[in-house]
Amino acid sequence: MVEPKKIEGIFRNLDTYVSQLRQLARLPQQELAKDLVKLGATKYYSMSFS
């Protein structure tokens, strides 16, 4: 059985990830590549959609 609260939580997380990815997308590519924390966050948030 599908738990509505669990599905809602998943969608809330995805909304957060999309928001974070939009912020990271505004950064110049060179700046993102030099910052391992931001680069790692980008990879982590992106993997949530696979």
C-alpha cells in the first residue's frame, strides 16, 4: 500500500533539490568546478532524479 505521507515527503525533497540545482546552475562553470562541495552537491542532487 502506498503511504501518502511518504510520497509527500519525496516530493518535498525533490522540490528542495530542484531549488538547490537552480541556484547552483547560476554559478559560472569554472567556479563550480573549483568548489568540490558545490560540485558534490550538484552531483548528489542530480542523482536523485535517476
